[in-house]
Amino acid sequence: MRNIKKLLVYHLSVTLLALFYAAFSLGQEVISSQGDSYSNSNFSTDFTIGEVVINTETDNNNDITQGFHQTNWVFVGIEDFIPTIEIKVYPNPVKEQLFIETNNFENTNYVIYDVTGKVIVQGKLSTVKTYIETSDLHPSFYSLVIQNQKNETLKIFKLIKTH
């Protein structure tokens, strides 16, 4: 009976050791589309936006990488810096025309940025309902920033441009 207990403890120890080794020796890899690192005297953090790689195969000429594809992520959102100002932006996702509707259009500007932070389109809101032509934009994610005349941000809208 004592030998059986020793044998069970031995097999359990070997199994746990093997699981521990597998968990910590096999690291994951990420194909990153964006990311950054921040640090100060108290802490540091790194982040990436991308896809977790679960397997990479090669025949010395070609590489194929498998990962997880997240098809149901929602990237639409609003950052509301001045909640008392009402601004409607539609449609989102946008195809050819984007409308910005607000009663506070006087002395108000808009800027559309791509995912790299490059200014794509900018202008002034001219009426209660301002139209922006978006048919020339490539399908991607964009940020629409609404600013006052002092370039203070009022609201930021996350946009999706489709075909």
C-alpha cells in the first residue's frame, strides 16, 4: 500500500512538472499591427494590438502562420469631452457620405485621422447638418475629432469605413 502511494505521488509530481514546464517554456508570439511601451520610475507596461500566433510552419521558402481571428470586435465608440454639446455622426459604418449634425456648429472644426494619426480630411462645420464626402477613403478605422475654435477637443468618434 505504501508503494502505491509513493508511485501515485511520483506520477503526480512528474505530471505537474511536465505541465509546469510546458506552460512556461512555450511562449506565445503576436503579429502586431500596433503597440507601444510606457515606463516611468514606478512601473513599465507594454501592449500590442494584433493576433496571437498559435503555430508557424515553414518549408524554407514559404511561411504560414495560424492564429485567432476576431471577427466580432466592435471598434465604434465616442469619447465625450463636453457632454453638454450634442453631436450626431452618422452613418457608422460609413460608405460614401458622413453627416455631422449639431446645433453648436459655429466656430467648430472637424478632423478625420487614420489609424496612424495622419490627418486625412479636415474642415469647418458650416450648418446644423454638415456633409463630408468619404467615398475616397480606404476601408479602415478612422477617428473623427470635433474641436472648437481654440482646437480644444469636444468629442471623438471612432468610425469604420467600408467599401
